[in-house]
Amino acid sequence: MATWEDVDRVAAVLPDTTPDTAPDGSRSWRVHGKAFVWHARCARRTVRSSGTPPPGRRRPRRSTSPDEGEKEALLGDEPGTFFTTSHFHGYAIVLARLDHIPVPELEELVQDAWLARAPKRLAKEYLEQSE
């Protein structure tokens, strides 16, 4: 299953990405200043109010998704892995439990999150080079 080190490895090879650490110690990856994946701190009561089981002591991770449709698909297909809270309703952001995600799926999720936040030209160039 995936770890934050896997997130680092996948994000580091994407074009124009930079790691960031907030004053509270939480980590994120950005493309042109826009966060596309980050280590979240969620209060248990917040997670419980979302209707999903609490994640225990492990912190969930957030990731942007290309659109609300993909977000809803992830939430419906794997509710034990992906979830949201009322704070993120209306946003293409998904919370995920890394220790429930196989590494190949994580690689795809991080790339999709990067594509959703990267400038259009950069995303297009990346996709063309990846073919």
C-alpha cells in the first residue's frame, strides 16, 4: 500500500513541481504555486460527521481531482478509501487514506491531480511527451 514517500517519489518527477512544508509541519506538493496533493490534518469529529469511519491515528491525505464527476466516482467506488467532509462540498478535492491505496493507483491519482492544477500548456506538453 502507498505511503507519503510514494507520493514524494511520484510528485517529484512531474514537471515544475515543488515540495512545501507549512509551519505546522504538514507537507504538500505544488505546481506553479497551486497545491495538488497535501498531507491533511482532520479532526476525528470532522471525519465522523462526513459519514465515514474515522481513520484512526493515521492522517488522511487530500488530492485534487479533475472534476466533481471523478470525485463522486471515487467516493462511490471506494468509500473506505476515499471520502470528503462538508468543508469540501462543491470542490474537486478528495480525502484519501494512503494506507488503503495500491501504489499504481496512487501514481495515477497524483498524476491526475497534477494535470488538474498545472497550467494547460504544461499539462499538454507533459501528456504529449508521455505518449
